[in-house]
Amino acid sequence: MGDTLSPVPPYDDAPPSASALAESLRSFGYSLSTAIADLVDNSISAGAKHVWIDFHWKGDESAISLVDDGEGMTEAALKNAMRLGSKNPTETRREDDLGRFGLGMKTASFSQCRCVTVLTKRGAGSTATRRWDLDHLAASNQWQLLHNARSGAIELLGRLETMPSGTAILWQALDRVTKGLDRENEKHRDLFYRRCEEVCQRLGLVFHRLLEGRQKLKLIVNGRSIQPTDPFCVVQATQILQPHHKSTPHGEVVVEPYVMPHESKLISAEDRALAGHPKEWLSQQGFYIYRNDRLLVSGSWLGFREWRKDDLHKLARIRISLTNALDEDWQIDVTKSKASPPDYLKDWLWGIGEATRARAKRVYTFRGERLVSNRGRDVHHVWDQVALHGVTSYRINRGHPLLSTLLSSADTKDAVESALRMIEEAIPIPLIAFGAQETAVLAPPTPKEDELSAIRDALREAFRGLRQKGIAPDECFNFLGMWEPFNRHPELIREIQLSSTPPA
């Protein structure tokens, strides 16, 4: 009886070359700042409240370390985290998860160094260690994840020993960062620490909302706490425009337009510090895309063909907030520094951008206009935009101070509510949309003199009402500057302010 031959499978097993693929993974497009930010993302996802980043100068033997006080990992979890592609980007993740591909920590590290070591401990468990060493991969051409650290590594990560749990990452053989640098050369040392300073600035911008949040994240670089850098500086003259909400199949998109104040309106030293140097404003205009409060894209007009960064529109900044469920729609890349809006949102975003740019241009060209405080982000808009089941509608804001008083009165409540509902149901949205397309102007039109007169009368009545409640005049004008439609007419507020101020 002859031997039974095993069937030949209809495929070839073709694993990638370990050394070749590892070298290729170094070219994903990370900068030093975006690579370190990717490591910080992992710390945040692990629940860390503190992240210590240290630049250790030793010439071409320099190293960079990151230690966090997050929940840490078991040895099995560490082994999985060190695998390339440890996550499927299509899987549902926790809402606060800042990862996507399961590549970030590895590719970010490979982009800057040839040796990355990770130490971690979870609760009372012992410390686990794993290391990717590209020199070892090149020699063996095998995906061999080493269990030990290079010489001198543990001494640089001693902070972890004093913590109940956490994770430490060490980059050694920084060939992309320290190539050609001489340990004894002071200029080379200064260059190394200048790169450290650039990282500090970028981290302050990328994570500013998390650094400012209620459960504040603390980033400490070489012993110095990173301060948040908010590109949406809210000072006395900042205009906070109507926010927009859009429900999509994979989550809600929130868009918040701002118009920065003209340089001449930055009176105090504090305001000037918040706004940054005016020479930088040209590059800072545009959309800012955030995912889970982490900045992905800063100061971009998202490829809208007719828009360019110019002086006329440099005061326009628009914040877009996404959840991680929208990653695929927005084409979030591995480096988390690029994103593109889906086609089904481009017209909507274009309309918001065009209106914001028009307002910014008006502020820039009309330098004598006195803008009134929008501090505190408590602008009272007349209209609320409501998106339900993919349908956008508009409702009058019952919380607007001019209406809330009428609605609180038993004598007028029912009549006012009926009138508001009638107005809402009779909005000629098709005609408004058609008119906007015809004129290509989405900013509010300049009111006529009789309309200004009516606004002026309403403003006086509102001022008298606030004064009757015992509110000081200056506070009254601050409130009025945050109520629509008065916030669009600072010159009228100024007029009434001057007329109500007794002569000196």
C-alpha cells in the first residue's frame, strides 16, 4: 500500500523579510514631535495623569525616555502591544482610545531610533520588559522580540521603580536625531536641546485641551511642566460665532468658528501673550481638527481650492471636533497629523468656512471697530441649529435673555411661545439657501438705517432692564456684547455706553 501524498495547498506562505520591512516602517512621515506625541497618546489611553519625558544628552549615544503613571500592562499585554498591527483599525474602540492601527508606538519609535525598549508593571505584578532592536533584526532577519534591555537602559528609567504601576519607553541609537553630533561639541548639545524645545511647543499645542481639562493631564519635559497653547485665544475682542452640529452615520461632528481680534485690539500684556505674535497669525488661520480633544491638524483650509492663506483672512480659525468612530471617514493616518473631510461634509464645511472668512475679512479691514467681550464662551445666540435623523432645522433659543424674561411671565408666556413657534415653522429655508447660492455671501448683510434704529431701541430697553436688576453699567455692556444680535453691533453698544456715562 503506497504512501498517501499530502495535497499541495493552493497558495504560498510569503512572510515579509523582517529586516526589510522594519527599515521600511521607518518612513511613515513622523517628525520628532509627532513621534513623541504618539507615545503620549498611548499613555493617555492607559489612564495616565502624569507623563515624564526626558532628553538625555550623550552625543551619538543620547537617549529619549518617556515614563507614565498609567495602569501599566501584564507581560502578555506587553507582548501583544509590541506586535506590529496589534489592533484592527475597523474594530470598535473605547471612546477615549487615541490609537487606531496598532502601529503607532512601534512606527513612531522606529522613525527616530534603532532600539526601543518598553518596561511596564501593573499593580503588584513584576516588571515586564520587551525590546525591538533593528540591528538585531538586520542580523537575524527574524521577528525576534527581545526580553532584555540594552546596557544602561534601566538606569534611565528608574522613575518607574517608585510607582505602583506605569509604563516606560526608552529610545536608544537615535540615528535620525543625533547623527553626526559630537558629545564634546557645545553647539551640537545646544542643537539637541533646541529639538527638545520644539517638542515642548508642539506638545503644548497638540494636547492643550487635555492639559486644560477638568482632569488635567500633566506633561513634564526635562523637569519642566508643559503649558497649554490654545490657538483659539479668547480675549476681550474675540468673536465666538454660532456653533454647528452635524449628525453622521458614525457620530456627531461639531464645528465652532472663531474670529480672532485685530492686532490693535490687544491692549493688555495678557491678551498679547494669549494671542501669540501677529507675524504667526498668517500660518495659523484655517480649520483645526480635534479627535477626542487631541489636535490632529492645525491651521489648514483642507484643500478647498479657492482658499489661500492671506492677510485678509488670517483672523479666521475654525475648530472641528470628532470622535474616534469617524477615523475612517476622515482618513486619519498612522501619524495622526493628517485628516481629510469626507465628501458628504465638504459643502457644509465650505459654507461655515466662507461665512467665517467673510467675518474675519470685515474685522481685519475695519480696524476702528470696537469689539465687545465674548469672554467665557457664553454667547447667547438667537437661533439654535438642530440636526435630527440627518435633517437640519432651526429653533429660536428660548434661553436668550431677551426672551427668557417674556417666557417667565404668566401673562405673556403662552402668547410669546405661540408666536415663536409660528416664526420657526415659517422660516423660508429654501429661499434663504437659494439666495445664498446666488450671491455666494453667507455673512449677515449690512442692516439698513431703520433696522439699526430698531436694534438701537431694543438695546436701550435691554440696558434699562439690566440696570433695574441692579447690575453695574460696565457689566451690563459686557452682557449685551454676548447677546445676538447686539454682539454684531459693537458700535451701537459703544454709542449707548458713551451716552450713559456722565461727563468727567
